[in-house]
Amino acid sequence: MKVLVLGNQGRSTANFWTVLARRMLLDGRDVVFAVPPGDPQADAALRGVGHDLRATGAPRVVHYPLDRKGLNPLRDARSFAALVRLLRTERPDYLFASTIKPVIYGCLAARAARVPHVYATITGLGYAFEADSFFKRCINRLSVFLYARALARVEGVFFQNQDDVALFRQCGILGKNARVLMARGTGVDARRFAPAPLPPLPADDAPPRERRVVFLLVARLLEAKGLEEYAEAARLLRESYPAAVFRLLGPAETGRGGVPLERVRQWQEQGLIEYLGETRDVRPHVADAHVLVLPSWREGTPTSIMEGMSMGRPAVVTDAPGCREVVRDGDNGRLCRARDPRSLAGAMEYFLARPSEIARMGAAGRRLAVAEFDAEVVASGIVRDMGLTPRR
């Protein structure tokens, strides 16, 4: 039995879905990854999944064209046509598609190619569902139309939070008989993201101006990740806590909704933010930080926060869909209002005023990550819900 895992980017597919693929390989399935070309390192990582499983063949990687962020209908039509050809050639028994365009065009192509079992996972709603301008409202209507047709005949749709389920029902994307499934995001590899010792912590009675607490935001450079709010919160806190450090780690985004690198460099020149660029391994940067921050407007389930929790770091996130799924206010982090720099600054100041809380909440986050967000548990649940019982 063959499972084709369809993603919009080699790197993100390698980061998020390899534990699931390994679970399928262990159960005796053949796995094929379908991603856009251009990242040989990610392709190698995907082919290396399950390299230690001698009784199972290695996954294959196939490519298809995709303009991940673009709105050119001709390019999207070429992507759809290429996916139809790919699925007819590969003839998978199951399609597992994630992220917006692979879900829409992959599920429509699967219907044309007569793939027997099709599953989609909604990892976040993104730019199309912000709808705070006329242009975005037009994109939203088109997205709703395409989602409704793509998901009309799939066997199941995985969601990562109940808010997204409610919105899809409200928009009429999901029919009354749609099979809605829940998964804790992509989960976190709790063994790979093992607890890391905290950097030196200031004492609770240290002078405020000497309290060096390192905050880290890990995200693509997108407006909806709350980058502007993060920079303004840093500005608000600088006066009382000049030793505090505010870091940003993540790749640039040139498409719609992206924050220009020039803007990030301005914050850096003003002494507000330390921009670390991008990386394939966030663990050293998380280990160098005390607190993870994500002032996102909306998420599916924030992987960066789960990774930080697994490494023993508390988090500051918005009380927004997806984010509030992983942080329990006062237990493993603090919640703040979305799009509100002052509320964000107040939540971050909690750790500057009480540095000893960082260790306590970080330990609570690790326990929660292991108990509820471990990728092995998440993968086993997805495999079970897809009906992929182990081969006997």
C-alpha cells in the first residue's frame, strides 16, 4: 500500500512530517513525498527517513511545480495539471495533503486521478482568511470557493484547533456530513527537542536594569506573525529593562503579507531586535533563549512554541486560535491580546519581573509537550484515523 505525502515546500515537509512518514514505514507502507524542486538538502532528509528500518524501503521524493505564494492562475493551473499526471503515474492508495495549495489542488487532482483515499490537514488559514482589506476579502471568497470544492469528497479533514473548524463551517466549506478529525498540529519530536539547560538567570531581586532575559521569536517574516507588535513591545520594555534581549529568527518572505527585510534591519539599527537570519536547526537558538514569543494573529498549532516547550522554555503567545491551544496561562506561559503591543509587553514583563518563574514554567511546558504534543503520539493518531492499520 502506497501513501503519497504532498507538501508545499521540501524543508517544511522534512521538518514537520517525517515522524508521520516513519510511523507509516514502520507499519509496512510505501511512502512517497511530493514537493516542489529546488532544495536538495531537504530532499536528502526526506529520503533518509527510516534509514535504520532495514526491512522497509526508503521513501522516494518526486517533484511538481508550485508557486507557493503567488496568485497567478496560469501557474496554479500548471500545478494542478502536474499533480493530476503525478497521481496517475504514482497511483497511491492514500493521499495526505497539507498547507493551502497542496490541499486545494492536490485534493482536486486526486479526484481526477481516482485516488481511493484522500485526507487533508488544515495547518493554518494564512493570508487568505485575514480579510482586513478589499483585496484580502476577494482572496478570501476565492479561497472559500476552492476549499469547498476540494474538500467536498475527501475522506477526512484534519484540523489543529476547534476555531478553524467553526470558521470552515461558518463559511460553508464543510458539509454537514464532513468527517472532521483533530490532530495536535504536527506534534514535536520530544527526543530531538530534548530539554536544554537555561542560560544564567538574573535573581528576582536584581536591579531591573541588570535583568538580562533573552526572548526569542521564531517565525517567517510575516506581518500576521506579530512582528510589528514584537518590535513595539521591545521598545516599550527597553526603558526599564535595557539589558533584556529580543531576538528574531526566521526566513524572509517576499510574497504578500511579508515584512520587508529593510524594516527588520531598521529595528535592528534602533537597538530593538537582534535578527538572527534563518536556520535549518532552531535548537541552538532556543537553547540560548529564556522565553519563546509568538504574537501571531492566528495559527493552526504553533510548531515553534511546541519545540520551545519541549526544550523546557516557557512561552508568551496571543490569546488567539491555535496559540491558546498550547499555552496555559500561568502554567507554562502567558497569554496576551492579539495585535496589542502593550498587552504583549505586559506578558513579557512578567518574566523580567520574576525571572525565577522561567524555570518553573519551562519545566511545566516540557511535561505538557511530552504528555500531549509528542509527534509519535500525534502520528499514531493520524495513522489510526486514516485507517492505516499495521500490515500483518
